[in-house]
Amino acid sequence: RGGCRRETKPAGEAAHGSSLVKLRLDGNELGSLGDSTFSGLPNLLYLHLESNRIRWLSRGAFTGLAKLRFLDLSGNQQSSLRHPDVFGPLRSLHTLLLASNNLQQLSGGLFQHLPGLAKLSLSGNRLAHLAPDAFAGLGSLKELRLEGNLLSHLPAALLEPLSSLEALDLSRNALTALHPATFGRLGRLRELSLRDNVLATLPGELFASSPALYRLELEGNAWSCDCRLRGLKHWLGAWHAQGRLLTVFVQCHLPPALAGKYLDYLQDAQLPPPQDGGPCHDGAAPASAYFKILFFNKYCLVLAHSNVLDR
């Protein structure tokens, strides 16, 4: 365990037992990992490297760890991960924890060689931008944690590869807006947190392609309760009426006359035009369009289910 107080781990030094399945090096002062650091440990399943001072990972640092299932690199001092092959040898990896580093940059395709990855944590870093292909290859990912970063926007196609995603945490960022297609491919998404951002409005159709969604956190944003939120209001009302969604709190920040009130208690007629003079459909689909989208998705789900039964 931790407490050994070593500053570096020379290549091959960890090779002291081919039968070892768990190695804890957390709480030390490791500053870097060179090539083949863990050579001689072909059966290793769990590797703890959290709470060190790791600033640099060699491209071949994890060579030979084809069976590794769990890797914790949280609480280190990495500012960027630029080698797209650094995690390449870890074909069996299930959990990757990169929280609480100083990450400001991720190269596109960084995780493309991790087909079985189910949990990825990037929380508590300094990520302000993500490449559109940042999560390419993660078709098995079920949980993605991005809370506590500096993200102000998300590329529209960023989450498209994550067809198996069930839980997504985007809380405590600086998100100001979301593209209507942001969650369009997340049909299995069950839990989503957008709390504590700077969102003022959301497209009414934003969640229409996520029929499994039952926990949605929207509190802690600066909601502008104008006519652009009608689509979201209608969607929330429909989902609540069917018992498909836990209570969602959308508390108005603007206009001043509605400050402190909750969106679900307001009538459509109480939602004024935007203060900037923009159109009501800016960022939200009209009510008629919303219900068409909702019906279309529900209908497709029924057909898909029927096709399975007919086989």
C-alpha cells in the first residue's frame, strides 16, 4: 500500500511475481511511469496509482497488462494525455479513473482501444474543451463522470459513440447551452446530472430520444422562464404524468417577476417572450413538433420490441 515514498518506478521494478493480481502503489511520490514499468505482471487485474505526483506517462507504460480490469490514476498531476496509444495495451480494462488531476487536454481517440470499458471518471479536472472524437470506441461505456470541469459547451456528436451509456454526470461545469442532438443516441440513459451549470434554456426535444431517463438533475442553473422553455415544460409534464421521471426542479432566475418560482407550476401563458427579443422557438421546439418527436420515438420503440418478439 501507500506510504513507501518512492519518487520513481524504474522499468521492470514491479516485475516481482507473475501471479500477482492486485498492486497498490497509491499514496507515494511517483512522478512518472516509463516504458514497460509493469513488465512481468501478465496476470495483474487491479492497479492503484492514485494520490501520487505522476505528471508523465510513457506511451508504453502499460505494456504487458492485457488482463488489467481496474486502473486508478486519480489524484495525480497530469495536465494532458496526448498519446492515443497510451491505453492501447489495456484491452480488458473495465474501470478507468482519471479524476482530480490537472487535465486540460485529451487527444482525440484516446480511449479507442478500450472496447470493454464500462466506467470512466474525468471529474475534478480543468477540461474546458473536448474533441468531437474524445470518446470514440467506447460503445460499452455505462458510466461517464465529467463533473467539476470547465466545460462551456459540448460538440454535438461528442456522445454519439456511447450507445450503452446509463449514467452521465455533467454537473459543476460552465455549460451555457446544449445542441438539440446532444443526447440523441443515448437510448439507454437512465441518470443525467446537469446541475450547477449556467444554463438559461434547453431545447424541448433534448431528451426525447432517451426513453429510459428517470433521474434528471437541473437545479442550480440560471433558468430564464420564458416561452423558449415551453417545450421542456411539456416534456417534463408528460413524463411526470406517466410516472417515468423523478421530480425535476427547474427554478426560475429570470424574468424578475417569476424569480424563485418553479417551471412546472407555471402556465404556458405566464412564460413571456425572451428578454433579448429573440423568437420563442430559439432553443426549443414548438409544442406540436415536440409531441411529434415524442410519439415517433415511442412508436419506434414499440416496433423494435415487436421485431424482436417475431424472430
